[in-house]
Amino acid sequence: MSIEIIDSHMVEKFIENSEAFEKIIGERFTLLDANKDGVLSRDELQNDTNDSSYEDVALQPKEEIINLYDVLFEKFDVGKKGTLDRKEFGSLMKEVMLAKAHGFGDTPVSIILQEDSLLKKVF
């Protein structure tokens, strides 16, 4: 774990650097694709416990978590096939990271990050 100072501009700049962002998203996708079929199932996506930003989700009632994933798959599973391909996963992660950036705002904030957190890749 480390403590970092971060603001919205740092995250946005990282996302705009499409080569670096795509590399990191590709690595995370490969890590999550447990059965190596080239798509992420709901179970594989829910197993993403490596990112400390998901700790809040783990504290939610099971019904709320199910509803959250229903919404995510409704929005990002373009083909409605019940899985996310690499491009769909990238779109999801981009939106998640931009939401985090907007939450940080322009004022720098201190944040505790695990070494394998996606936000840690910003640095």
C-alpha cells in the first residue's frame, strides 16, 4: 500500500494516454479472464477483488450487488451476450475511472492505494 496525492487532472491525463490506458486495461482483463475464453463473465468480473476501490461493493447487501452488475451488463454488454469482451471492459473501466476523477475534483486529495490498484498505475 502507498499513500498518493491525486486529482482529477492526473486521472484524466492517464486515460487520455490511450496507449498506457489500453495496456493496463488489457493486463487487468487478462488477469480477470480466469477461463481464458476472451470474455469476462459476471462471476469473473465480480471476482475482481484486487482493486481496493471495490471494498465498498463487498460491504453492500447481496441484492444491491446483483442490481449493480445488472446495470453494468445492461449498459456495457453491447451484444447482450452475458459477457464483456476486452473493448466493453475497457469502456466500463474508463467510465469508472472518470467517475473517480470527477469525485476527486480539482483539489488534490490523499488516497491510500494497494500496489495493484488501477489508480496506482496513474503514477
